[in-house]
Amino acid sequence: MALCFAHYLGVSPLVDAAVRVSDDLLKKYEKVSNATVLGELGRRGYQKVFMYGVKSLAPGRRLVGRAVTLRYLPSRPDLQERITRGGHGEGFNETPRWDALEALTPGDVLVADCMGMSMTSTGGDVVFSRILSQGAAGLVTDGGVRDGHKVAKYGYPVYGGGSTPTVGEPNVLPYEVNEPIQCGTVLVWPGDVILGDEDGIVVLPSQLAEEIYDECVHHDEVEAAILWHTQKEGISPKFFYPFNEETEKIYKAWKQEHGK
Amino acid sequence: MALCFAHYLGVSPLVDAAVRVSDDLLKKYEKVSNATVLGELGRRGYQKVFMYGVKSLAPGRRLVGRAVTLRYLPSRPDLQERITRGGHGEGFNETPRWDALEALTPGDVLVADCMGMSMTSTGGDVVFSRILSQGAAGLVTDGGVRDGHKVAKYGYPVYGGGSTPTVGEPNVLPYEVNEPIQCGTVLVWPGDVILGDEDGIVVLPSQLAEEIYDECVHHDEVEAAILWHTQKEGISPKFFYPFNEETEKIYKAWKQEHGK
Amino acid sequence: MALCFAHYLGVSPLVDAAVRVSDDLLKKYEKVSNATVLGELGRRGYQKVFMYGVKSLAPGRRLVGRAVTLRYLPSRPDLQERITRGGHGEGFNETPRWDALEALTPGDVLVADCMGMSMTSTGGDVVFSRILSQGAAGLVTDGGVRDGHKVAKYGYPVYGGGSTPTVGEPNVLPYEVNEPIQCGTVLVWPGDVILGDEDGIVVLPSQLAEEIYDECVHHDEVEAAILWHTQKEGISPKFFYPFNEETEKIYKAWKQEHGK
Amino acid sequence: MALCFAHYLGVSPLVDAAVRVSDDLLKKYEKVSNATVLGELGRRGYQKVFMYGVKSLAPGRRLVGRAVTLRYLPSRPDLQERITRGGHGEGFNETPRWDALEALTPGDVLVADCMGMSMTSTGGDVVFSRILSQGAAGLVTDGGVRDGHKVAKYGYPVYGGGSTPTVGEPNVLPYEVNEPIQCGTVLVWPGDVILGDEDGIVVLPSQLAEEIYDECVHHDEVEAAILWHTQKEGISPKFFYPFNEETEKIYKAWKQEHGK
Amino acid sequence: MALCFAHYLGVSPLVDAAVRVSDDLLKKYEKVSNATVLGELGRRGYQKVFMYGVKSLAPGRRLVGRAVTLRYLPSRPDLQERITRGGHGEGFNETPRWDALEALTPGDVLVADCMGMSMTSTGGDVVFSRILSQGAAGLVTDGGVRDGHKVAKYGYPVYGGGSTPTVGEPNVLPYEVNEPIQCGTVLVWPGDVILGDEDGIVVLPSQLAEEIYDECVHHDEVEAAILWHTQKEGISPKFFYPFNEETEKIYKAWKQEHGK
Amino acid sequence: MALCFAHYLGVSPLVDAAVRVSDDLLKKYEKVSNATVLGELGRRGYQKVFMYGVKSLAPGRRLVGRAVTLRYLPSRPDLQERITRGGHGEGFNETPRWDALEALTPGDVLVADCMGMSMTSTGGDVVFSRILSQGAAGLVTDGGVRDGHKVAKYGYPVYGGGSTPTVGEPNVLPYEVNEPIQCGTVLVWPGDVILGDEDGIVVLPSQLAEEIYDECVHHDEVEAAILWHTQKEGISPKFFYPFNEETEKIYKAWKQEHGK
């Protein structure tokens, strides 16, 4: 029997289907508000793009990166055996998890579907040190992170269902790489842009990243203008919603004032 | 159809029913322990005055203020329309939420009943910036706060079910102002004193604020005395409960020592 | 202080706002599938009209009726007092719950918002026997029903969060009648059509009841035709979705066969 | 882009990997107790083979069948489009769910991984009528079944997270067929034997079905003997655990008495 | 090391502390409503006597009996060993569970504290067949019952957190007999009267059983009178609460009518 | 009636059964990783030794200590009375909680089984100040800590289900000292070593503390070596799992480099 992992084929049709978001665009998204992205996606019918139950384990670290996906399945003795015979070598650690880690390049985020088992370990400090040496952007899972408080110190952003000292293998096993997954109850397609801030993770489909960027920046700026104006004048922001002529006026004033 | 919001009448019969707690008394409650208030209320039969599921989103900030209440209902297209025709103007943002914000004066807290939907947004950083420009005391909700990490930086205390980037309107709509509500499974009557510390929110009915104040201070002082004495002597505090003659003795000593 | 309950005014503006659905139309909805109603409402943007956590306590009884709403609040000694002074007389039982029960006419359903406290009693067998003597259509609540197994034997449909022997008053108190409420996380406007079957409760806004009826019947019939045809032929129903010319053909055959 | 579903290849390597359990053996398992199978599997290190949150929606119906698996993913507009372009035709209903239904043969069970979303519909009475016309053994999902009370009347066993009138497509979409899945937090490999009784679902890995059968029957018989003897004599069953010489003695007596 | 189980001493001081409720009184409680008992206990300050999460697994069977308690602890290899060395013999089954079963006499109920682990087995059909041969009154646990659907057929009432095919020993082990326990979040003292109906379990402290009986009967009768009168007359029951002169009048009429 | 608490006998047979772990060994465990201890225990069949729902209320403080156990039961008026008559004096505070606090010596941890009621107070800042004056190692409970934010400032590690201002006595009462308990769903035997870090609490059975120590240290060192080597070389850690000849080589290099 030969389990087939997309990336073994050299070119994954799924990753090909995804637009590869440029490092440049990723960098620009660092300044965009997650709430704004979520609003723009909502207007296009993308209503379920915020992960539930996935929180920052290294608070304060912004995450922007392309998803490399890893899917876990519930553990069973014969699954362990089949994964091994599938070409991953012998032993407990010989699973597609290592393949996912090797597939990471700078700008990539490992996104692991652990079926929402927030206290079950998807890996720990030694395993996930590979994210560091790969120079990848970070780690996201709806499962648990073993020794999460140590992983949090590696310097990259870590988002998970929880932090736990428990061993994962009796409960879950990594099964496949770069297939579409769920994580935190939302869809993640390989290559999607993963955006993390203190409120959690928003998933931006790769093919929309270019399209909505300008609107996001504009929205953030108009809201900055409303905030600036209404605090200065001590008045309610209500007059400027929905965006109208008055809003346009104060936006112009704000741009002038802030040299934009 | 005319929806009637109490505060439109100029004088709300419900707010009238409530005692208006003075700014002076509010200030004095800043030093009182929430646990002590809760104990005194319990002795008077007020057993359910601690909110469940409402936590500090800006840890370390003490909250003391008078409740201005806002009640949300689950969203529905016709509710949106009716609220608008109820005199709130056009558009998604034209709801009683703005009325509640305008009703705030210094010393007031906006308390929003979001039916315990902790991850549903009741508003975000622009909307709640109005609390700041009104000089009000803070924000409490059992719903979510959009961009809660930004609101937390405004400087006033924020307590909520959670922080979220999601948009509220598809899920909930603000419906009425200054009517009694539930929040975090407890009753909040307009004008009640809202007390927040790192463990959450205690609701002190306005008509009891004056009555129990002295007892609270006394209780806090006696416990300070027990702590001071037992730590100094390395003995168990058990001998001083329930408060007895020995307790009275060390309390006197403590007062002398601390110049009270 | 005078608490004002809409129905005291003789004519409630909210009930006026609602279309009064005729007994005749209610009767016709008894044959329509809840899933079909929900599908039609969804197509019109009414996405949140199925109650969560509200189940049939008298399985097998179809419910169709107009909502008379009752809103509970968390209990507090002063709320009890205020309700009483609000004109409801003395004693624990003197609350607006009796007003709601008196307001029921044949075809009406009592819908009680108990804030999702599924094991807290909203009333028991003696109180809810009034629904029986009023000839009303049934009872729906997201709270608990005291002695629910006895109420279930009265013959009318009962839907609740659960059945419990506990007393409600220390936990919740009835507060107002015929105002919009939440129940099971969805909006209920006074006069809405409440539809109950073995899967739970769907809320049909009163102003849409007439409008969608024919489509519902048509949808139910076409699906009956698909079922009849595909089972007869031993083929997949997939060819008939979305409804197309082939579907129309078998629908005509079904009508002929079934004399419609 | 070409999504590849195992069964399109004519022969699925995963199904090949599984032993095909004979109809004869399936039939014999109808008499074996689920608890006994679970005990035998536990002794071989298979600890996680009982589904959580999956209950009988048609109580009283024993289920024994070979798993045909179907995996759902959270809904997203582009996923809908990609599934369609993957060869499943146009329209909301054009998803791999139909492929899974066509793949069913007598003795097969459709097992759908709905990510534990127990109130989200995986399909309803028309869709799942195909199970009936295929003569398949039944339906298992950790999601919801639309109009579950109608599906329950088709005569085959139905196990699900719940029964709901809601529409599934806005929440979940079927994605692939006959790949390993999770269901109710346990692994299901295509071809595994699915055993359902009033307590829920046990998953028996296909390669163990032959191996453990005799032990299961023997265990069931010895326990029947213990029950028969101890009730007859009015004594404690404790003397016969763990199975010992005394147990063997009464087992022989039981066989004689019952003509085995 | 010697673990000491109260019943080894011949006379348990805890059981002695409890009043032994007579078989005659137990019999009389069969006709009393659980809700009424709960109301009377509440009036005496016993507020927490209804079990949460414990439901009837054999619906329709009234349970009245004296509690024999059994306490489980989370499993651990050394606990297994210590229980065995504590005098319970060798093997997995050699635990105090057998002692509890032997201690049962007619009129007794086995009440097992399984720490609220509703899907963890406390025992199955063979073990609990001992309750049958002892002629005891029934079984109550906040844990799971293995093969609960079989136990339900023994004819005695069974109440549990759930029914499961899983094996208990890897998760929990029986530890001690006839000590006070929690079950379903309430206290059970050995000898307490356990009352079960379709809504669940009420715990009546043994020392109050005699004292409140007459009041319970009187309350049930007065409510029967109110029901009889108000249904006959088609009026609201509200006039008869709280019990007053009018109530007394109709109660007398009811007694006359019903020959009491 | 005489309730008997083990420590009243001078020598508790249960504590005797436990090995008394030396202060010296406790000190050495401060440097060992909780995840490593958990791994070593798992290899010996101790699978359930990590507490669920118990988190650090004073983040950053390592906890190592010997368990002194305290068991709570749900509150009931007669339990309160019986505890008092059991020799604990008069009044609400006269319970075995004080006995447990007096039993603490340096190196001991108070571990309180509050039946997982995470928001119910087990005690507050005055009561738990006794831990400070006893010089004990800390506090662990699956219940709540009253004024937890104050207790957290005493300087010793505090782990609990939550922090709350509510009063515990109406909900739970302390019942017995130094008997085996559950806490956070795992067994705690008096004398067990309690290990706390930022991920929570691991329970190390006292009789294994000596036995596994060297292996733990060795494991921690080898993993430190793998981390050091792979980060230095920018390669995957996968080659060094399971530990093999290559691992041994880099371990030796690490020891040389770090002077061990």
C-alpha cells in the first residue's frame, strides 16, 4: 500500500490551485487589522474564516504566513503501522509530521488540524524547533502544543488550543500533508494566508489576498480618521457610518494632517 | 410602530426607581474588596450578584460605576428594519447602541446583555471610543468585544466574554436602553453599582450601596488585622473566626499600629 | 414606579406590528415540513430561526401556534418586590407569568425566554394547566419545565430545555409579556408562528407566513415526487437537484398518480 | 485542477489495504455484544474504538456493516466551486456525497466525518433515501441528520450526532470518499466493521474481524453461563472473575443445559 | 497497610448516625411527588438535593430506597494494587464494588460516586445482576453503566450519567463503601432516601424522611384540589397561591368529592 | 458519632504506605521538565497523571512538593452540623480545612479535591495565608480560590480551577484530610509529589520519585543535546529519534561542550 502525500509528486495540484502569495504582499498585511480583513471577506460571502478555540500562546506576536497543512487522525495501532509502511521509516516519530516540517520555507506557517482536541499534543519543543531552523513564519493548531511555554520562547508566533505536557501519540497521529483541512472549525486550503493577532486567527483565501488589500488599507485609514476626528471633537462616531460624504471630508483632513 | 426606549421620555421610571449613587460614594468603593461586598450582599439574601463568564480584558484596572444598560437580541432581517423605522435612521449602524453611548455620563458604565454569546461582537474600537470621549467609567458585556485588544488600550476598564475580530450584526442587534437586563447570568438594574476587579464583576444594587458601605470597610479592616497578627505570630487565623473577643482585641491593636 | 406591559394598553404596538396569522393558515401549516419552512426562510435571508437546546418533552406532538412571549430575568430580592409593587399583587406567585397565561387564546403558544437556563423551572404542572383550560396551542421555553413529565400528559405539545423538579423562583423571575425575546438563541416577535416537530422549533415571522406557504407546499410535493420516483426506479435522487426539467416531469407524473 | 477521489481509480489502494469482511461474518456479528468486541479489542491495544457523541436515531436497530467513508470540510464559497470543477457537475448538490452513495453495496454503511458538528446537517430524507434503494446497511455520522425522524423510518439503522431541520451547505461540504476519517473522535478506515447498538457505535478494524470472532462468542457464552448460574443460586458473580476453574465448570453445565 | 471500609467494622458509625428509614415509610413515599419533596426540603434550607446529569436509563420506573454508597477514584496502577492488598483478593475485579453489592438488602439502592464521568463504566450487566439477586431497590450513579440497555431490562430502576460499552477499570476504580459521597453534584450520606422519577433523582436526608412526610402528602393533595377545581371551572390557579382561605375551601370540597 | 481523620491517629496508615520523598530529592526535581516526568510515568503504565482544568494562578512559579490532601463534599445543613460535632468546634469555619493547614510542613503542598467545581471557593486570602506562615510549598485545587489574585501575591505557587470572589460554604464543605482524592480528574495519594509549571500539574507517585529521577535527567539532557546540535547545523531533529547511535554521539559532544 502506498499512501500518497501531495508534495511527494514534486508539484501538488492543490498547492498549484492556490495562488502563491508573494513575500512582499505578506509583509504588507502585517499592518492590516484582522477585523478589517474579516469584514471585507464577509462582504464577499466568506463568513466562516475566524478560528474558534485557537489562541495566542506567545501573546503580542503578529503572524502572517502561507499555510502548509498537516492533518492528524485519531490514533490506532494499525494506523501507526500503515504510516510507517507508507515510507516514513520505523518508530513512533516516523510520521508525515517530519515531511510537513521539511516542506516549510520562509513565509510559511505550519497549520495542523488536530480535530479540535485542544489538550492533545501535536508536537513539542524539540519537534517544533525545526520551524525555527527553517526560518518559517510560525505555528497554528487547534490541538495542544507540548511544552507550549518553551515553544513560545523560540521567537516565532505560536497559536494553539492549549499548552500541555502530555504525549500526543496515544491519542493522535499525523496523517497527511498539504491537503485541505479544518482547523478551529474553519477551512484551510494549502497556501491560504494565515493572519494572527491577540484575538486569534483569520484565514484569508490565497486568491483573494491581492484583490482585497487596497480596500483593507482604505478601510483602516478611514476608521483611523473617524477615531482621530471624533476624539478631537468629542462627538459620536455615529455620523460617519455608513461611510458618507461627511466621512469622506474628515478622511481627507486626516490624510492631509498625517501626510498621506 | 414606535419602539419606546425609556430614556426618550426624558426621565426613565426605571432609573428613577433606582437610587442615584453619588460620585463620592463610587470613589470610596474603589478601595473595598469585591469579595467583601459579595459577602455582605449574601448575608442580605442577594446570592446571585457575581457575573459568570465575564472577565477583565484589560487586567489590573479596577472598575466602579453606575450601570447604563443595553439589551441585544438575536439578529433577524425584520428586526433590523424595525429598529431603523423605530427612529434610529438608516443603515446597519443605526441602532439603540448609539443612544446608550450618548446616555453615558462620567461615573457611568455601559453594561450590555449579549445573551451570553461570548464570541459575538457587541461593538469594536471605533464604536466604543465614544465611552472614552464621554469620560465614562468603562464597559461590561457577556458578549464579545471586537478588537478587544485595541479597546483595552483606551485606558478605561473593559470586561467581556471574549475578544473577537468578528462582526456582530449578522448575529445580534442592540434593541433597548436602560431596561433591566441579565448579564453574565445575573440581574442588572439601571443605576446598579458595577464593581470589577481581576476576578470579574460584582453587581451591587443601587439602593444598598450606602447601607452596606461601613460594614464592608469594617470587614476589610478586621481581616487585614487578622492577617497582620497571624503572620506576625506565625499562628492560624482560625481562632479569630467567626469574629469574637480575641478578634476585637487584635483589631484594636492593628488600628493603633496603623494609626486608624 | 410603574412597569408597563404591552398588553395592559389594550392594544400592543408590537403585536400590532405583527400580522395576525389566521387560524386557517395555522391549520394548513400542520402538514408542512419544518425543514422546508426553514429552507424557504433561509432563501430570504432568515438564517437564524431554529431554536438550539429546545426539545420536545411530549414526543410526537406537532405544534403550530402564534407566539405570546414571556421574558424571565435572573432572580433578586428587589426584583421580586418591584414586580409585586408593579401591580401583580403579593406573594411569590404574583408575577407577569399569570398575565401571560391570561393573554392566551386558542391558537396561541406561550414562548418563555429563560435565558437558556435549561434546568431552571419556568413553571410546573399546576401553573401550566392554565394553558389547557385556555385551549391554547402549547408551551415552548429554553428553560426547564417543572414536573415536565406531568405537563407532557396534558395533551398539548410541550418543548423545553429540560424537565426538572426544582423550584424556579430562587433562580429566575418572570418580568414582561409580549415584548420581543430570545428563545433558544433565536428571536421571537410576539405573533410569530411557532412550528414544532420531533427535531425542535422553527420560528416563522408572522409577516412571511402567507407569502411562503405555497412555495413550501410545492417544495414538499416535489420532494415527495422525487422520493416516489427514485425509490420506484432504484436510482439516485441526484439527477433531480437542483430542480430541473426532469424534476418537473416526474412531479407531473406524481401528481397524476396521486390525484393532485 | 483535478481532485482525486480514491474510488475513481477503480480500485482504491486504501480499500485494498483493508480486508474485505464477508457478508457471512457480518451476519454472525449481529449476535455478538458490542461491549465484548470492545473488550477484546482493548486487550490487543485498540483502546479508542467507541464513538463519542454518536447515538441511535432509530433506537432498537442493530447495525453491522462495512464502512464506506465520506469526509466533510467547513464550507467556503471557493471550496464549493472547486468541488464542482473537480468533476461533480454544477449546483449545490453536486458534491462527492452522491459518489459515496453510489459506492454503497449491500452490507456497506455510510460513515460521514462531520467534524463533530452534531447539529449541522450532513443530508436529509431525500438524499439518504439512496441508502435504502442501494440496499445498504445503514448510516453513521457525528454530524446531524436533516429530518432525522423521517430517515429513521426508512427501516435501516441511523446513528448521528443529532436530528435537525437546518440546511448543511452553508456550514459544511462533502469533500472526499473512502479515505480514512475520524468520526465521533475515533478512526474509521474504509472497510472497517461498524457495529451499532443502543449504546452507540464500536469500530472493529477489518483485519481483526475474523481473528477475534471466536473469542467474542466464547466470552459472551461464559458470561451468559455466569449470569444463569448466579441468578439461579442467588450468589455473587465475583467468584467467577477472572475466569477460573469454577467458571469453566458452570460454563460446561450451561452448555449442557442449553444444548450447545 | 490496611484500608478500612466502614462496613468491615460490623457497625458503621456513619450508617449509625443516619436514621434507618423503615420499609413502610419507603413504600409510602412511592406516591409522593419528587417536586413536592424538593419544595419541602428547600423550605428547611436543603437547597442542593437534586442530582445533575443523572437520568433514568429505564424510563417509567419509580425509585425509592436507602442509599448504600460506593466511591470511585481515578485509576492508577498502584491504586489497583493497594485495593487488592487491602484484602479484596487478586485480579481486576477484586475491588470494594463487590463489598458494596454484598451489603445491599431489600429496600437499599446502590449509589455510586463516579466523579461525574458520565461515559466511564461503573459496572455492567453481570456485575449489576447482583442487585437483582439481592432483591435491592435499584442503581444510581453519575458515571456510566456498561451495557446499560441490558441492565435496564432487569426490572429494577437504573439511573446513570449514560450507557456505554466501554470498560471502566482503565479509568476508574471502586475505592470505599458507605462513606459520604457526592453524586451528580449533591451530597449522599449512607442511609439517605433516594427518590427517582422521570425527571431524575432527589436525595432526602434520612433524618427528615419521617418529619416531612405528612406535609408532602398535604401539599400534593392541595395541588390536586387546585387542579381539579380550576380545570372544572376554567379559571386561573393564581387565586389559590400562596395557599389561602379560598384554597382551603376548594381543598375541603376536593376531599369530600374524593372520599378523603 | 466520631468522624475519623487519618492524621488524628498520629500516624496515618495511608501516609505510611507512601514513601516520604526527601527534601533533597524535591529540590532536584525543580530542574526536571514536567513533560519528561510524564513521559517516564507513561512508559510505566501511569497514563493519567496530568490534571485537567487546573491552571497556574501565579504564572511563572515552579511547584514541587509532597501532597497533603483535603477532600470537599457538596454542602448540606446536616453535613455542616456533623463536621462540627466531629470535633471541629462551632461555626462556619470550624471544618477539617484548618486541620489540613496545620498538618502542612515545609515541602508540603495542600491539594484540595473540590469535585471539579472550578468557580466554587475552597478558601481565600486569609485562610490560605496559613500556608505562608507554615512555610509550605504551595496550593493546588480543582475548585476556585477566593480572591485568587491576592493569594497569588503571597509568593508561593497557586494552581486552581479559577479565581472567584464567591463564598464557598453554601456550595461545598471540607470533609476529610490525608485520604486519597481525585483532583483535576487524576488520583492524588497523600505524599505524592506534585509538580507544577506553566502548563499545569503533574502527579508523581511517591514510590516512583527516586526510581525515575536519573532517567528524567538523562532524557532532558539528550533532548538539550539534540536541540543544540540541530539548531547549530540547521537540520531536522528527526534523525535522532528514537534515540540511536547518532543521538549518543551528539549527546557526548554536548556533554563535552557543556562540561558535564
